[in-house]
Amino acid sequence: MSIEPIYEARNIVRNFGSVQALQGANFDVRPGEVSALIGDNGAGKSTLVRILAGADQPNSGELFFQGQPISLGNPTDARSRGIETVFQDLALANHLDPIQNMYLGRELMKPGLLGRMGFMQTSEMREVGRVAFNDLGATVRNFTGPVGGMSGGQRQAIAVARAAAWAKNVIFLDEPTAALGVVQTKGVLDLIRRIKDKGIAVVLISHSMPHVLEVSDRVHVMRQGKRVAVLNSKDTSVEELVGAMTGALDGKEAA
Ligand SMILES: Nc1ncnc2c1ncn2[C@@H]1O[C@H](COP(=O)(O)OP(=O)(O)OP(=O)(O)O)[C@@H](O)[C@H]1O
Ligand SMILES: [Mg+2]
């Protein structure tokens, strides 16, 4: 019996001039599942995620959300469907502090006239934000400075906490631990498990095969702009994943 995907991409093509970044890529996410998306540098992972997140549009191909065809003009279209993304370049507003980044575009306003005049529930936002960041292992010590002045790892933790706070259906994490230390990486892997426990689908892009095997249910392997294999994490190995990435196992499908 096949499980209905909550989100699916079929036959996605994306060209940048003469570069064929995606050459008919398929992808599917099941509800409450952790999927890993792996592949060598330039395989097309980030391009696919940007399209699934509404940040880029394909030249051709289709997206289906909860079984319905959709088109996404921008990331807000995706967010309105409960789809959140940590982009590889993080996409933070450097002049704002961590909490302001977390609530960017979704500020909690005071009730009534004050809210309509633009007054925000600052203390409530600060409290909820602080808890979310602390959940990740307290990487963020300074909640009031602009994130542009923070370390790569702190900025990464802020982007992950923000996406986790708002995701309702699917969260894409494009190399969320690339800049993190050991403790913070463990914090993100734990967070992925907690998000999954809430029934939210997680898509993790990572070059760390041990991390991929540790947290994911299925692994999607991309090579040269296409998904070339889907493997069940519990039945595969680092060796098999590397084989798939380099082309030795093209076409193998998970049950
Ligand atoms: N905006 C762009 N303009 C031109 N070429 C692009 C652009 N974005 C991606 N590409 C090209 O598309 C291909 C796929 O890139 P993509 O970033 O999707 O790979 P990736 O699998 O995420 O790699 P990595 O593991 O290095 O992050 C690469 O050849 C890249 O140079
Ligand atoms: Mg990438």
C-alpha cells in the first residue's frame, strides 16, 4: 500500500542559462515523515527546495499539495500552506535582532486600536522567541543585537528556530547544521525528532551521512538534476548512499 504524499513535485525542470539545474526531478514528502535529500555539490538539491518553498519557479513541472495542483509565486504562498524553509543562505534580515527576525511579517499586534496603530506585543514575542531559541541549545546569547553581527552558527540556529516555530505541515532544512558545533548540531537533530513527533514532515538536506541515517525515514538521492533513488533509511548504509550518489545504484526504489 502506498502512502499518499502531503507534498509532491513531478518532472521539475529548471535551467539557468545553459545550466540544467533540474532535469525532470521528482520528489515526495509524506505526512510526519523525515526525508533526507542528498547528492553531491551541484546535484540540484537547493534549487529543488527553493522551488518547493516558492522562492523560485520551475521552467516546467508540477507541484501537488495535499493532492491538489498548486503554483507558488513566492515564499509567502508556501508559508500560508504551513510550509516553512531554512534556505541554504538563511535569508535573515541582518539589521534586525533574533526575535524580530522570528516574527518578521507575522508580528503579534496589541489588541484593538493600539494594534491597528502598529503597537506590538513585544514582551510576549520576546518570551516565546527566547524559549524557542533555548530549545535549540542556547546558541543565541544575545537576543537584542542585529543578527548581522552574529556568528554563522548563531545565525543558522536563528533560521532553524524561526522555521520550526511556524511550520504546520512541512519544513525544509537546507544544510541546517553546516555551521554548527557538536552540541548545537545535536540540538537541531533533536529538534527534527520533536517536529516529526508533532506530525510535521521534515526534509533535511545534509552532506553528513551518519546524521541522515540517524534521523530520516527515507533518503532521496539526487544526481545531475534528477532524483535517482529512494531508499528506506533503516535498510540502507553509508556505502549504499555513496553508491547511489555516484550512480552505482540508479533506479533503486524504496518500498
Ligand atoms: N541562481 C543561479 N544561477 C545560475 N546557476 C545556478 C543558480 N542556482 C543554482 N545554479 C546551478 O544549478 C546547479 C544546481 O545547484 P544547487 O544549488 O541546486 O545544487 P546543490 O545540490 O544544492 O549543491 P550544494 O550541495 O553545493 O549546496 C549548479 O550547477 C549551480 O551552479
Ligand atoms: Mg545546496
